[in-house]
Amino acid sequence: MRFTKKRDYRNKLRPGAKSLWFLLAFFIFIQVIFSVQQGALGAEFSDLENRSHVISEENKKLEDELIKSTSLLSLSEKAEALGYVKASNTFYIKIGDPFAQVIR
């Protein structure tokens, strides 16, 4: 009786299978890298959006302050506070009269 040796194919991989596993691992690795980069870009984009909203709100507040500070009512109040008063005597100059004439 002759004994033949059984071949164990469980632990051996064909040469094409090794390269297939290598390619699969490589593509999974690349996918993980792209996912991490995408997440980082998403976080940066979210931060930029938040900054944009904060700057827009600040811009609106500054526009409101500008409108309030340049209104005629606030300007007249500031003028009175600085000592400017409305003239009680108004002089009108005629075109033919000399400008340096003494008024008596």
C-alpha cells in the first residue's frame, strides 16, 4: 500500500490572489485617507461659514450704528453739545453790493 501525500491548499494562495489582496488593501487605505481629508475639509468649511455669519452680524450692527450716527436728529444734538447754535440774525448779500461793506 502506498501512501500519497495530500496537498494542503488552505494556507497557500495563488500568485494572482496575493496581488488581489494587496490591491484591495491599497484601495481601502486610500479610501480611509480620502475620508479623513474630506472630514477635515468639512470641518474647515463649517468654521469658515461660522466666521462668515459672525462677520455679517457685525457688519449689520455697524451699518445700524452708522445710520443712527448720521441721522439729522443726532447731528443736531451733537452740534448743540459742541456749542453750535442757530443764527438769530441772517444777512443776505445782494449780488451788486460789495462784500466788505460795513453795516451800520
